[in-house]
Amino acid sequence: MSTASAPSRGDMREEVSGVDWWAELRGLVAMLLAVLVFHSLIAKPFYIPSMSMMPNLLVGDRLVVSKYPYGWSWVSPSFHVLPRSPARVWPGTPRYGDIVIVVPRGSNEDYIKRVVALPGDRIAVVHGQIILNGKPVPQVVEPPLDLRVDANEPCDPADFPGLRFRDATGHDFCELPIFRETLPNGATYRVIDHKQQPLDDYPEVTVPAGHVFLMGDNRDHSADSREPLALKGLGGPVPLSDVGGRAEFVTVSLDGSETWNPLTWWHALRGGRSWTTLRPEQAAIQPVS
């Protein structure tokens, strides 16, 4: 019966020195390219750094953005290195209420806002209420939202004067006034409007073809289509070629107490936010009389 002999040290040195490092490098590059293509064409993660979409998105939320619903354009790649162009491949138009990613003119920074008017619509804002094609978009008062104060949502008195309070257990909360807004297709969602400010009024404009009008849900703290580009807003209706995808769902939400150490991330998790859908609820559409 034959037996296999153990390799000598010389043989082992030959095996180690025989690693095809060029093949390994090519495999790594191919993997990175596959990730880049997936992020550019299918979906990518996104981090919420501002409070402009409260109460539906909080600072510290991590979410998934799908890249294909409205087609692909210069803004689709994960890194905005292509020159701006109106061209789109397999173009589509958002629906009322969609939350979208947009890169404003003169910037490479991603914004996240909600679609409140579509091509051909006439839109104005009067005392904080959207007037769409001459009709007020319904806003119904809902009970205030008591949002737990944390490092990512501090309820700064400069932003939310008089809204911070402490409950009997010693925890701090922000009492946010909530309205439920419902668009013509039945898309319904919560918004915050707690003070009078210049963006509460916006003169009527007609949304051009190939454009949408975008607003943040935190109406008093959002640089959106109502705000000029010079003030880091969107400067009116936004070309669809500048829209890079649709927000789908929250993966995790962290309260800001985490550090680089992964062991701290569990305690920083906000309960009840993981896997929350970001598609608007659907209300019954009232028949036109």
C-alpha cells in the first residue's frame, strides 16, 4: 500500500512563493468594481446628517436608496465625477410623496427631500400650506410627537424654542407639533411646522417638463425648492436628471452616543426604527365633485 509523503520545507517554500499575486489583485479589483456598479445602478446606503426630513427621518438614520426607479443619469454613479447633463437612460417620473436623493446645481452634495409637485403642476405655499393647482393640500392636526432627546436630536432651543421638556422619569423630550399632509394621489405623511418664517410663503410657479418640486418634511428647517441656490437651497423646481434615486427603508438608526468601537453601537441603537419603510402611507382618494 502506497503512502503519501509530507512535503519538505523546500516544497512548502515553493508553494508559498507560487501565489499568483496578480490574480489576487485582479480579483480584488473586480470585487470593488462590482460593488461600485451595484451602488451606482441598483442601490446604495445613505446617512441622514440633517433634521430637514423630521419626523420621518432622523439624524443618525442609515437607509437604503434604490438607484433605478427614475432611470439613470450623470448623478447615478456613487461618485459624482461625470459632467452634468440632462440625458437620462430609461427615464421615469417620481410619484407624489416619494422621498428622493437630489444633487443641487453648483454642488456635489446629496440632499434628501420629498416630491410635492410634478411636471406641469402649479405650486405655491401660503402660510405654510401647499397650494397645488389652485387647491390647498389638506393638512390635519395630529397629536404632538414626543421625540426622545439624544446627541443626534438635541432639540436645540435655538431651533425649537419652548418645545423641550423633561418627563417624570427624568428623560428629556422634544414636543413636536405634527400635521398630516395628503397629496392628490393619496400619499400621506407627517410634517412639522412650528413657527412663522419666510419660507412659509412662496409665490406660485409652474413646474416645467422634466422637473419636480421638492420640500423637506421639517418645513421650518429645510433648504429645499423654496430656498435660493445661493442659500444652499434647490432654487425652485429640480431637473429630474439631478435626482439620483428613491429612499426605500431605514436599516439602522443611531442616537449619536456610539464611538468607533463597534461594541458601543448596540447601546446607541434607537428602538423601533430598523427596517421602517420610507414609502408614504396611502389614504383613500376623495372623488372629485
